[in-house]
Amino acid sequence: GFFPVGGIPTVFSAWGRSANWYKNILANPQEVWIQTSRRSNKVHAKVLSDPAEMRAVLEQFILESPQAAKNILGWNTQSDKLETSDFTPIYQNVLIIRFMAAA
């Protein structure tokens, strides 16, 4: 799924590193473009690997888009709590890429 998290385009991919689009990013890291609506923007793809950074993005995503978090992550707003949740399975199975404006 593609979502703006904190205003930054972010992809959560359960296909992980086997996804062809991810392989294309690795093959051509200087030629990454994303299109939103009618605009195309050159971006730098940042693959998150640090658990603290991944957790911060996941928490922000859950707070900003609880319904999408339910659909993508199985997040239950009634019973799940950010402060006690273990996101390790997500870190291990979901590729998180943020698309930062190219310099």
C-alpha cells in the first residue's frame, strides 16, 4: 500500500524484497519517480531497516490512518496499544520504503 505518512509518500509491501518494482529501484536508484494524481516527482527511495525508525513510521501511520492500518497491518484500534505492541513480525516481513524529495 502507498500512503502519505507525515506528508512523506510511504510504501508498505508484504511482497518484500522479491517485488519487481523494488528490484527496479535497486537497479536504478538515481532514476526513481513516483506519480501522484497528475504529478510525477523524482525521489530518493529510502528503505527503512532501523527498527526504531520503522516503529516511528508505523506509529505515525496508525495514528494518521487507523482504518488503513487495520486493513494493511491488522491493527485493532479497540484492543491494540502502541506503547505495548511488538512490531517485530512487521519489521521482518514488510518492506517499508519512504520516498524523499530528490536533491
